[in-house]
Amino acid sequence: MSDIIKLLPDSIANQIAAGEVVQRPASAVKELLENAIDAGASKIQLIIKDAGKALIQVIDNGCGMSVTDARMCFERHATSKVRKAEDLFAIRTMGFRGEAMASIAAIAQVEMRTRRHEDEIGTLVEIEGSSVTRQEPVATPAGTSICVKNLFFNTPARRNFLKSNAAEMRHIVDEFQRIAMSNSGIAFSLHHDGAEIYRLPASSLKQRIVHLLGNNYNERLIPVEEETTIINLKGFIGKPQFAKKTRGEQFFFVNNRFIKDAYLNHAVNKAYEDLLPEENFPLYVLFIDIDPANIDVNVHPTKTEIKYLDEKSIYAILHSAVKRSLGRFNISPTIDFDQETGFSNMITPLPPEEIVPPSISFNPDFNPFANEPGQVRNSSYSSMPKPYSNGRGGGSSSVASWGALYEVATESRYDQTELNLPGSGGEEELAPVQKQFMQLHNRYIVSQIKSGVMLIDQQAAHERILYERFQRHLEDRKGASQQSLFPQTVTLSAGDYELARSLLDDIKSLGFEVREFGKNTLVIEGIPVDLGSVNINETQLFEQLIEGFKNSQQELKLDRRGALARSMAKNSAIKSGTALSQPEMNTLIEELFGCAAPNISLSGKPVIHTISLAELDKRFEK
């Protein structure tokens, strides 16, 4: 039998390696930007077309390359950063594996122009699918310009797996933000399809964070700094009240390299343990400087994973430093004593004879336990039309509206029919024998049914109702809008702004009236009528919509409309702890049983639980 093991040709080996190194356009962006940083550039431009599918261009004013280096950089395992094995334990550069350029050239058409500062003429190299098609001298500015065209042109299966332009552009912006954040002393710019997304001058770390994430982040940051014999730690963490329900604003850098580390992330979250609600994630931008001999960055081709020699000590230092910074923030005075106005200027002295004690009038016949007919407090939940006292629908319901609710309750089909609950896991028929409901700890609605007792999670129920309603709006494109009295502007980060732009048609279908207004800014002129009872401002509501959408897509892998409807329902439903009146509970349950899946929450858990009389009898057996 003849020998069957053969060496792979370089072109095939490069394509295999490219599958690990270049997973999408953002991967190529990361590698090219890191090369520009390693070249000592003080100014880097990133130009993107068609979300990186048509063009990725990086222009830097770094050291440039000689004729030989310009050709060698496209060879596998060709690098200027590692000479011997010991160098792997003293790595300070971003790149070192020598795979990126060869991998990119294997799956794209690459054109590179480069010139060293001391040379008068530069070099042009063109490569297509690992084959050099052109190399010649060329006049070019000092530094390097690399154009990557038609990514995955020779691997159509990989190209077909790419997401939409909006999704791929978000990944590119994420990579750009991480690199720009860790190199605040370098000027960066990002252009996409001719539009300028970022123009970042060289600045301090705090200024760079604000430039990247938005001006409103200036007041959200708490400095962190700690120097030890093991690590030096510096950076910023976010104030607890600005934590979000989605991940994405957590940045760890080890020796200026962005990393993902669940263990260190736990150390930060543990420091916030008593300050944040469940499932909220704080902002942090933290830089760990450590001796390269105590870490191993050669774990994965993406270089986002690191092994530490003393992981537990780093955890403890990180946790205590964050905890101490939060403590300093919490005990800091809220009054600015440096202002000219003092307490003495705020109090007007009066002679004792001119001081008039306050008087209080009251009704001696008032009985707080009296229940006057027809008296109902303001609604926390109602799908009935409401008078709008302002643009957000925060006004109280009229008595007539509540009368309509009582009519709906009177005609409730629970009196005449028996209900099967889709998704309840059984065929048990539930027939409430009365319309009176009771709230348990302002979280659950309890009702007597023919076979026992029914308990309903009020928040999960309202989320299900709104989710199906918003789904219908997205399908028929007819979501009604309530005009805002005063339009509100919302400024988003560049990534969130691009995402919002890509969703504008669907967002308008939900009932929002939104238009673009300057760089990374939108104007909200109306919100869905369905949110008339939501006590929240338009800006916060819109920001939560975008955050919830990202979370639904990342964690649950929902499609665009499903993620939008889920985000809207989650953010606008009544919450556990909200007191409801009898009409509100009647309306809530009436609408719940009108849903296609009344017993399935948006998290896939039951909305309704029943306890049979037999179960109750068994619990009382002696």
C-alpha cells in the first residue's frame, strides 16, 4: 500500500488557519489595527465598506516596511516580534503568532502600500488567495496602507454564514472600541460607507471612554487605582445606578490587550453584590499591568484568553480595589463646599416674634378605612383608553374608564365557559366560579376555580400580553403612536446608534415616532399608545429598548422582530410589587386568556399554577 500522508500546500494550510484567525470581518479589523499599533503609529484610520465584506482599509503612519519585509509579512509564521522561545514569556506587543496576514491573504484580495520613513520610495504588494499577483515600487506616504477586498471571495460557504450588514458592523465597532480604548494616546478614526462614525484625538483614558461611549458617561465613572507587587491596576468603574441589564460595557485589558475572563469578571460583580439588582451588569474599563513572565497569552489564536501564574491573588486584589473605590464614592459628600454660596447665605434670620408656627387643617370625621362606592385609585395597569395629561400618558384614569372596565369584567367569559390553558401541560379545565381576585404580596393574583386555586404571576402575564400585542404591530405595521408634548433627544454610542438606525422601520411599527438628528442622536416625538401607563421618560424607554434587544439577540438568539417585541414587553410590563385593583386584575386576566400561549412566559416558564383541592386536602392531613 502506498504512502497516504502528504504535506498540505501552503494555500490550503493558510485557508485552514484563516478559519481560526478570521471568523468574520471584525476579526480582520482587529488583526490589522493591532499590527498598526505594533508599528508605532500615532494616527490610525479605519475605512469600511459594506460592513467589511467589500472593503477593510487600515492606514497608519507607523514605521513602514522594507521591500523584503513587505513580501515576508504574508508568509505563515513570519513575525518581527518573536525570535526565540523565551520571547513568548516577555510579550508586550499585540501580535506575535505570525498568522494574521497569511490568513487574511488566503481568503481575500489584499493590496498593501508601505514605506519606511527613511526611504524615498515604497513598495506595492497585491495578493489574491495566497498568490502574489503584483509587487513593484510605488510612491506612497510613510507608514502602511492595507486594503482587504472581497473577504471570503474564495470560500463562499463562510461568506454565506455572515450576518446582516448591521450585525457585522456592530462587531467591527466593538473591536474598534476595544482597541481605541486601550490606546488612548493614539488618534483613531472610523468611516463606514462614506460616513464618519468616530474621530478620536489622542487623549486621556477618561476622555477616550467618553468619546467612545457618549458624553453622558462623564458623570458615571469612578476611578480605580491600585499598585501591588503582583499587578498594577488602574481604570474606571461605573456608578451602580447606571448599571444595565445587558452585557457589553465590561472591558478588561491585560498589558493593554483586551481579554475575556469570567473569573475576573466575577471579582468585579462580587464587589457590586449589595449595590445592584439581580441580572444587572456594571460598566468597567480596567487595565491590569503584569510581568509577562507571569502570564501565558499563547492560549488561543484570537489572543483573548490568558493563563495566570497566581490567579487567586489577582482576583483578591481586583475585588478589594473595586470595593474600596465604590466605598469612596458612596461616602463622598453630595454638596459642593467649594461653591461661593454657603449655608449662612441660604438662611434668612428672623426675630422670634415674627416666626409663625405652621398650622395643619384636618377633617376630624375622616375614616381611612371607609370604602366609598366608585372610588378607585390611579391605575397601574390598564389596556383601556386613558386621558393623557402629558406626552407620556401619565395622567390618572377617569371614573368612566373604570366603569367600562367593570362592564368588561361583568361580561367575562369565565362565568359561562371553561378554559383550557395552552401550554399548561395537561387538559385540566379551569373555570373560575367568581370574579373576585386577590393579590398575594403584590406579585401574584389568586383566584378560586372549580378544581381548586389558580395563581398567576402578574408580571409574567403582562409581559405575555404585551409581547403578543407588539408582535401583531410588527406584522401589520400599524402600531398607534401617542405624540409627545415635548420631543426628547437620545444620544447613543456609535454601535447602538448604528443598531437603532437599522431597526428604525420596525421601531416605528411599534408606535414610536423617531427621526435622526445629528451625529449618534435621535429625536423621539412619540411613543406607543400601549405604553400610556408606563411611568418612564422617552429617553430611558428607548435606551432600554435597544439594550433589551441586544440581550434578546445575544442570549436567546431571537430574530429581529421577536427580539424587539420581547424587549418592549419586558421593559413596559408592570413589575412585581405593583398593587392592582379588582378591575385591573379582571382586565389583566381577561387579556391573558386571549393570548395564543397564556401559560408560557417570555422566559419559557409557567405563568399560571393551579393547586387542586386534593393537593390542599393532602397538605392538611394529620
